[in-house]
Amino acid sequence: MSKPRNPYSFPAMLRRGIITENPVLVQTLGMCPSLATSTSVSNAIGMGLSVTAILICSNVMISLLRKLIPDRIRIAAYITLIAGFVTAIEMLLNAYLPSLSESLGIFIPLIVVNCIILARAEAFAAKNTVYRSFKDGIAVGLGFTFALVLISSVRELLGSGTLLGFPVFGANYPDATLFLMAPGAFLVLGFVVAGFRKITAKKEGK
């Protein structure tokens, strides 16, 4: 008789974060940055990795302090901790990647109230060990980054004919700027989510 899989092993958590419980493509969380910062792959990578770093740090810190934070002020405490890490990331981007920081604009400070980070703090980090919370931050952060890169690849490719700024369809490609605007963002998101769920459901035999 085979042993049951450990749900807290890193491969299992990584699978949940990227595929079965992807925060954007399955749980439809964090829609604001997913739509606003996915106009190019470089922006998507920058936002995704920023959120991943903050998720890891906030998960670890909240897990460490979970028994010391009074229940009635836990949300305020979580936001305060997250805000400190967001400020640090924002300062690092301003110092070393000013062009990326300018492109992402207000959406870096808004990570403080990103529902993905607050959800993981409340649902996971506040109830689990530091090591598990660390792994959860990596898994969910990579899932968020994967979703943003997937959406932004379609939008950049169709909108400007490039990927990571490099031309794919040649100089004569007629830019379809609709895909770089809000209506195109919703359109691409809908098709990507539908396609992703169709593929994963088929693989799971549903």
C-alpha cells in the first residue's frame, strides 16, 4: 500500500500554487495588478517577483509572530508588516531598477493591500510553521508570476508584435493597441483563464 502524499511537501505546494490553486487563474485574486501591469512581459516579471519576495517575507514574519499578535488586531498587524516589506522593495526598485519602478508606478505601493498576500497571511501563515509558510510564499508567488507572464505574453505579442521588447512579427506588424488597453486586458484574461482551466480539467480527467 503506497503512502499518502505529504500535502506540505514542496512539490505538492508548488503544484497547488502554480496549477490547481493558482491565485489568478483559478481563485481570481489580485485582478487589479494582473490587468494593469500585464501590458508587457518585463513589467509582469517585475511585478511577479516583487510580490513573490513580499509574500515570502510577510509569510515568514507573520508565522514567527502568529502567537504574539492579538486576534482582534491581527489584520492591522498584518498590513503593517506587509507595508514594511513593500517599502523596502519599492526603495530597492527605485535605486537599482528605476525604469521598471516608473513603469509599475502606483501598483508597487498597492501591494500592501493585495488580497493574495493578505489571504495567505490569514489562511496559511497565521496557522502554520515558518518553514511551511516560507514554501507557501514561494509557491503562491511563482503561481502569481506565471499567471502574469502568461497574460502579458499574449497582450504584448498581439498588442505590439514583440516579446520582452524584441520584435516577433516584423516591423510591418500593425499594432493592435486594443490589447494594451483595459478592454483588451479583460478579453485576454477571460480567454487565458478559460483555456487554463480547460487544459487542467482535461489532465485531471474532469
